[in-house]
Amino acid sequence: MSSDFTAPAPRHTAAEPGAIDWDYDPLEVIADGIVHLTGACLGFIAGPVLIVLSLVSATLLSIIAVVIYVWGLLSMLSLSAAFNL
């Protein structure tokens, strides 16, 4: 039984053995940028809202926890966007 299937040849080859060659389609890059910027923008809107809501109805320990959470969330979203864009 023979197989007529052959894998398509890569469009580019990696510069070094074992190196990863990122070969993204331009539309993938645009979609990635839209997703990262949307997430960052929504995070920068929702983060302060979450802090204000905790200030209104939470204990001091809960407020500190929310501030740490929001700081971590915004850091992650910002650094991810900066790295991927």
C-alpha cells in the first residue's frame, strides 16, 4: 500500500539547527495585534473599576488583594502586547 501524500515544503528554513522559524501570515499578525490591544484596553478599563468597587464595599485586606491582582493583570496584558507586537 503506497501513500501519495507528501507534506508541503516549508517556505523558509531556520537559520540555525533547532531554531524556530516563525512564518506568520500577515493576517495572523493583524489578528494577533487586535486581540492583544483589545485585551489591554479592556484590562485598563476594568482594572480601575474593580479597584473602585472594592474600595466601596471591601475590607482593607481585600482591597490590597484586588490592587495586587489588577497590577499583575495589567502587567501581564501590557508585557504580552509589547512582546507580541
